[in-house]
Amino acid sequence: MLDFVIFAVTFLIVLVSAVLYLYPASRQASGIPGITPTDEKDGNLPDIVNKGSLHEFLVNLHERYGSAASFWFGGRLVVSLGSMDLLKQHINPNRTSDTFEMMLKSLLGYQSGLSGDAAESHMRKKLYETGVSKAIQSNFSLTLKLADELLSKWESYPASQHVPLCQHLLGLAMKSATQTAMGSRFEDDQEVIQFRKNHDAIWSEIGKGFLDGSLEKSSTRKKHYEDALTEMESVLKKVAKERRGKSFSQHAFIDTLLQGNLSEKQVLEDSMIFSLAGCVIAANLCSWAVYFLSTSEDVQEKLYREFNQVLGKSPISLDKIEQLKYCRQVLNETVRTAKLTPVAARLQELEGKVDQHVIPKETLVIYALGVVLQDSTAWPLPYRFDPDRFNEESARRNLSLLGVSGSQECPELRFAYTVATVLLSSLVRKLKLHHVQNQAVETKYELVSSPKEETWVTVSKRT
């Protein structure tokens, strides 16, 4: 078989296999145009591996077959939708399940909440969203403190020093996410370091180990992964025990879960999802935003003027965030340009139709968000970083429909938007961000898109 060590392919392919494992998928062919299986056993998996990632495979698939296209995962039919028009027809904003949460739970082997009655799913979704909102509000001062500490560090650098964005902003996101999710235990840097160690082991091994079966073949790797997952779950259980029935000055996400009508298993699973995903999404949104700003002095200066106009010399506050319209446009455009979450998935529970195409019952439907976010019919000059495109209501509405902004955005992304806004309000008012010449930044397309290598900027003080 082909080189499965290519990390860019693994995470997203596993989410497909995990969802198909939990939900028996249709083997029925459809009239939707698409690629025939390359391999009798693996379907089009070799083609996906050849392209380097599921996103890159889908780009090619839709270029060849149009906005509705099909492929095969093993012997199972998968339909991909790659235009704004088709997604508008298929997406139901009243659905109670979140595609990102469903995929991540599937990958971790968490099945509670993936099936069950609608009332329970709705209750759990509302509790989750309420918990994230309360935790963001209660821990806002912490996020500001962490951003200001990073600013002080960058201010001390000479103008020629290259600043490693991914390293620094993952650290910021990790500290913010752990305390927002689980509280004061993670004021201890050693707890954060251990969390990061386990986090990295889980996030990476889920992909490369399960896809090719190598995790099962390597007792050392399998033990490392299982130990990391067990240790993280053990910490979450300890936190739940420490905080159950008690009141703390800083309200954590897990506190809301503990106050709800959830089982211990459900509390564990939901706190794990937010801890893992909140950190990764926030880190990469911050990294991409700072990088894109370093490439556009005009955007940076416009953002600087807005911060001064709205905030003056005062620190940012939660109630001021809504007034920072251009900052939100910058972050929206960052999500779009970076294709931050390039793929989502839904199970076609009943036979459905988009345009003239019939989608059979129990087919896995892929939302090719990375394709749609670069579609020139929806986004003029799609490869240009241009926050001004979100002056248009149609652009804001399109992004909201995709679930990466507005009322439909996932709670983890809402947390990430808050962290990124606070960070930019600290950095841009004090520093100018500069692009490092001759730096080629390539993207690694996983469940969340990230720079393939460390990304660098230089900074200088504003005068």
C-alpha cells in the first residue's frame, strides 16, 4: 500500500471510517457523477493518499465531476457537496448535532450523544453551548493576561529576531483552553505541560495509527496512545470530582456540565472534546491571523485604527468585542483563506435530493468546506486575503451557513474567536507585524488546517 506516514491524509480519512463504522453506510450506487473504485477493498483510498489529504482529493474530484460528486470508501458510497448552492439545499440549521463534535467523538470512540432522541440531543447541545459561553465570560481576564504576557515577551525581541508563531500561540491557546475548560488546576505550568504531552499524543495517533492498522501492530505505540488517553481521562475525572457541588471564583466549562443532568461518562466526553478541540482551533486561528496580518500592512493598519477608535488606551473587554466589526472581518477572512475546518460530514438518515441528484438513505455526505471557501462564484478573487469582502451581508451569510461564523458556528470556534480577538487587540496596538521574506508557508489539511512547518514573523514597536 502507499505511504501512510503522510500525516496530512490521516486525520480526515479516519473520521470517515469512524463515522461509517458507527453508522452502517449505503452500498447502493447513485446517479451522482464520480470516480469509480480504484481498489476493490479500499475503494478510492489510494487516490486520497496520492493527493496527500482528503481536502486535496476533494478539490480534484469536484474539478472533474462538478459540485456534486461521489467516491467510494471501501465498498461504501460517499457523496461530496462542493458548492454553496448545494450546501444551502442540504444543510438544516435546526439539526441538533454538530458535525465537528460528531466527527471528533467518533474518532475517540465516544458514542453517547451520537444517537438517541432529539430532545436529549437538543438539551445536551444547549448545555454545551451555555457552558462555553459562561466559561468564556468568566475567564476573559485570564485570556487577556496571557495575551499581555506574550506581548511583553515579543516586545523584548530585537527587530531582526524571528518569532515562531505556532510554538508561541499553541502555548497561549493551551493555557487558555485548559483553565477555561477545567479551572484553576491548570494554573500550574506542570499540569499544562503534561496536558500538552497527552494532547499531542492523542491528536496525532488517532490518525496515523488507526488508518493503516499500524497502531495494532506496534505494542509500544498503542500503549503510548492508550496511556495518554487514559491519563487525560483520569485528570478530567479528578477535576470533575474536585469541582462537583462546589463554587469557584472562576467558572469553568466543566462546572456547567456538572450542574446539568448528565452522566459521568457524558461529562467526561464533553469536557474532553472541548479541551482537545478548543485548544487546536484557537491555536491555529491565532497563528493564521497573525501570519496573514504580517503579509498585509494595509489590513494591519486598518485594524490598528479600529482598536484605537473603539478601545482607546483601555484594555479590551467582552462587551467591546461586538463593536470590533473589522476585527471580526479579519478573523472571518482568516477562517476562509486558511480553510480552517476544510471538511464536515453528515449521515443521510433518509433519502434526500440536491438539485436533480438523489442521495440514498444512510449515505455519508461530505461537506467539502475547503472547496466551497475557495469557490470564485461565492468569493470573488478567492485566494486573496481581503477582510473587506465581509462588508457584504451575502458574504457574512454564506460563512454563517457553513457553520464557521455567526449563529451556526461551533462552540469551540466561538472560544477561538474570543482568544484571537484578545490577542490581536494586545499585539496590533503595540507592535507592527512583518512578513519574513522568502518564507513559503504550506498548509497541512487535517480536521483543522495548520501550517505544515513552523511559521515565522518579525516584530517592531509602534512609535
